[in-house]
Amino acid sequence: MKAFMDEQFLLSSETAQKLYHEYAEVMPILDYHCHINPQEIWEDRKFENITQVWLGGDHYKWRQMRSNGVEERYITGDATDREKFQKWAETLEMAIGNPLYHWSHLELKRFFGYEGYLNGETAEEVWNLCNEKLQSEGFSARGLIKMSNVTLICTTDDPADSLEWHKKIAADETFDVQVLPTWRPEMAMSPEKPNYLDYLARLSAASGVEIKTFANLMDALRVQLDHFASVGCVISDHSLEYVMYVPATEEEVEAIFAKRLAGEAITKTEERQFKTMMMILLGREYHKKNWAMQVHYGVKRDNNQKIFGQLGPDAGIDCINNFAPSSEMADYLNALAKTDQLPKTILYSLNPNDDAAIGTIIGCFQDSSAIGKIQQGSGWWFNDNKVGMINQMTSLANLGLLGNFIGMLTDSRSFLSYTRHEYFRRIACELIGGWVENGEYPADYKTLEKMIKGISYNNAVRYFGFNL
């Protein structure tokens, strides 16, 4: 029997071990998509205890605690941090096969030096060990980033954001990790939301453009695009129900916008026409600036309205949506490609059944302007587990060029989540090493080194054009 999560964790062959320890393990981390609060980086937040850094805002853990019958007061309520940690420890011991079990123990091992395993009985020991370490030098927000060998972080930011924290971090010569914004215009593209008009007022104030027409809205967004670019932004991010293509004329979209400004509800078809037009116009802007466009889709959000009413979004109540017509995604990409205005694009679906569709669509729109210009994003959210990662990379390898893959991201709000990159790299090395061991790829270590280091780090640096 193998030891629990030893140095050969997930690496079953000599080839996999060589690929990981000699090539992947030594590479830095580029976290090109996360939800870290830049203010906490600027302020170099110190955490009082492990619950604050581990459970605060982590809806992955909240979801499993509810599945273990834990009362909400011990999850997001008024219980003490020690009580919440105990309930999490009692939940974790039931999580065999769940990536949270591996992530949690990698975090305990790498950051806190804990070699045991967390359950209800060991919770007190782990609580005391972690809390003592968190008060030590180097365990602040910036310290945890540096400890993880991170070179660059891209946060997720609204177009109306002032980006003041990013500017302050960039001006601080004592911290050499780049922290760049990512443009996420979700609210600007959501006329169906009840607070949409309030948001337009906020965007108008930020941009200095009075928004009375759809053309005004786009002008305001262009002002803010330039603002983001001035602070180093080179990536956008879109969260969509699916990648839609319901074309309409500019006149029709102006009428839809005017209807919404007048306080009237719009139809579902009008919503999709509006979003299609915005995605086309913004895609052209990204191409002009040489930005990469991320598109996340395939999620149905906020399903439990009782919990949503109590906690709002990102509460652990989202699920996979199985409606995503690949034909419309192809038509959308084609609408930009036919005028040579398709930007570098990364497609992520929450539904693993979409892997093959994405793999075949991206092959239709590659060109010489960038290596791997259209990417299938890493296994996302419910798929960033061992099986999900293997399936995503296998599908990409079957249908495209896995060697050009831009690799892993944290998609996290926690400063401890960088071990997810280690988890991913071990799985990637096991997969690729298995093909070598089975005679499906030669033991050409010069090429394998280039491939593993590329997937781990170098491909993303090249793809986004970061100066590192």
C-alpha cells in the first residue's frame, strides 16, 4: 500500500515522476484567472486563524458542509471560527474521492508542514498548528503568494472599478509579483437584471459618459477599456448561460436598450440579441488591443432561492446547465473571424459533455496570429478534479494539440489555493507519462521537457504576452 500523499502522489510510473520532479515542479505559477481581492494584497492582510483564510468565501467547502448535514450557522452564520473549523474537519473526513480532500491536505502540507490528516479528532491539533504559523513572518497575503512562487496574478474586475488597488500594488517596489486586472463586463451585459439601471449610473460616473443610448453604453465601455489597458490588463472574462448567436441590427439593439431604459421588461429573445451584439462589439475591441477573451458558460446559478435570499450569489448553490448549442458558438466565432477581428479566445464549459464540441470548434478558427489562438480552458469548477482534468486533457489531445495548452488557474478567492497548480501538474505528468510508458509517445525528454514546462507555465506567458 502506498503512503498517503507522499512525494510520488498521483505519479505511478518512473516517467511520470521524472516529468513532474524534473520539469513541472520547478516551474513558477502564473495565475491568470482568480477572484482574489486586490485590496487584501495591497494591505498585506494577516489572517487571525485558519478558518478566515480557508472557509471565508469558499463556497466549494460550504456546499460539502451542507451535504454533511451541518447547520448553516456553522457554515456562514454566527458560530465561532473554531466551531466552523471543527464542522469542516468532520465533513472533510467523509470526502473520499473529492478534490477538496486532496487540495486541503496539499495546503496543510505545503504551507503548514502538517504530514497527518485532518478529521474531527485531529482538528484541535491542526487548528493550533495552523494558527501559530499564520502569526509567523511570511504568512500574510503577500507572504503566501511569494511562498507559492507566483509571478503574476490576474484578478476579476468590473469595468466601473477604479483599479486603485492595482495601481498601488504596481507602484510598490517592495512587492515584485504583478497583480493585473481582468475585464469582466457581466453587469454591463445583463439588462435582464433588476438593478441594471443602477449599474448604468455607476458606469456612467466612472467613465464620464452619459448613457442614454446603446451607442453611449459602448462609448463608456471603450473609455473604461482604455483605463484597464493603462493598468496592464490584457484579458477579458465573460460569464454566459451559453455562447449565443442571435444577431440583430444596431437599430434593433438600440430599441431594446431604449425599452429597458424606460423601465420595461425585455423578452428572452431581446436579451440574447442584446448580448450577441455586445459580444461581437467587445470581441472586436479585444482583437484591436490584442487581449485574450475568456468565455465561461454552462452554469445555472443561484438555484436555491432560500439560500440566495440569505447570502446572495456565490453561495454554493450553482449547478451544471446542459443547454449549450455548439452551432451558435461556432456562428459567434465566425462572425468575428470573417472580418479578421477574432481575438485570442479561451472557452470553458462547466458541462464536461461539451469537451468534444469545444475541441472540434477551436480547430476551425486557429491561425498564424498566435500559437493555439483558440484554446479549450482547463477543467473548470466542478471539473477541476482528477477525472475532470484527465478527461479535458485527453479530449484536447485527441482533437487538438495538448502541447500548446495554457494550463491551470486557481479560479479561487483563497491565498492557499496555489497548490491546485501542483495537483494539476501531477495529474498532467501522470497522463503524459502513461502515454510514454505505453509506447504511445517516445521517451524524447527534450521535447517532453518543453511540453511539460509549457503546459505548466511557459505557454501562458507566451499566449498572454506577459513581461516576466
